[in-house]
Amino acid sequence: GNSVTQMEGPVTLSEEAFLTINCTYTATGYPSLFWYVQYPGEGLQLLLKATKADDKGSNKGFEATYRKETTSFHLEKGSVQVSDSAVYFCALSGGSARQLTFGSGTQLTVLP
Amino acid sequence: DSGVTQTPKHLITATGQRVTLRCSPRSGDLSVYWYQQSLDQGLQFLIQYYNGEERAKGNILERFSAQQFPDLHSELNLSSLELGDSALYFCASSVGTGLGQAPYEQYFGPGTRLTVT
């Protein structure tokens, strides 16, 4: 079946540091890949997506590239801000209903 | 604001009871997905409806059921509740997908936090 393995957290960085959160997946076929963000007390918000190999998703300074050869979709940001503190989930869309399979989530804390 | 609404926001109930969680999808979205988020299991897909019909089931217990009504809102019914059912329940909606359709973005509601005591 489909699965997503995500970098263990928590991750603590200083403001303006570089961020990488690793994500690898196992899936049949050609899934679409997503990063969702969850701020405290809120639902999940779509951060970025990629629908085919070599696609790069980007939003709000975050980027991730769909690497089929390494089955990876690592999230990166060049300079994090305190407001980026949240839980980040990597997910893939697969199955007949295109339901999402999520990784375990990575808690990011950015210190001023 | 995603446009997906869920009620109630919080629910506290006792073991053995039954509760109903409600979700209204974004205007124009035909699909509703239900997910459970718990500390030990993470985020798990429960069930999906598309335009009133059940399309896919995930790790949904037999004590749980759902339906989607003609106005496209959905309800998740949880019965014979156990302590382990305490979790955040999210609803998400998307324009698709019926069978064979490409994946569409899913928009999540704020969730219902269920506490079983």
C-alpha cells in the first residue's frame, strides 16, 4: 500500500536559518505529492503540491521537488521566520478516491 | 478560511455514547473526505463520499458510519464510543473525485475535537 515517511521532529531553528524536512514515499502508480501545514488549533492548509516527476511546487518561500528516482519530496525554505512555526505534513494522493496518505508530521519551532 | 465548516468544534462525551459530527463542503465541491488525527495513529483516512455516494473506505471502524446528503453536507456517526476514539476529526472537500479522475486539492475544515471520558 501507499506510505509516507517523514523526518522525525521536533526541529528547532533560529530565525533566517535554512530549513529542510525530508519526505520519502512508497506508492503504486504516479501519485501527486503535497505538503500541508497545521498551525496550533487550526486545520490543515495546503502549502504546495506537485503532480508529476520533476515538478517543483512552491509557495511562501517554501519549495519541494518531486523526485521519482529517489521517491522523495523534501521541503525546503531558505530563510525561516518565527511565523513559520507549525507542524508540517507530507502527503500523497493515491487510491481510487485519491485519498491522502500522510506522514507523521514534523513540528517546527523557529526562535527569534 | 478554507470554506469548509465543521460543527461542533468540541465535543465531550462518555464511553458507550453516540455522537454525530457535521461537515459542510466548499461551495461547488462534490467530494467529502473524513480523516482522524490522533497522537498514536497520526492522520488517517476514514471514508470518502462523492456526490452522495460512498467511494472509498480507509481505516474506519464498524462502529463508525457516514453519509452525504443531497445538499452535499456530510455527517460522521460514531457509536459505542471508547476512550481510544478521542481524537481530532477533520473533514476535507474537493471538486472531484469520482472514479478515475485526477487528484484535486483537498481543503480541510477546522476539525472537531472529540474527547471521550
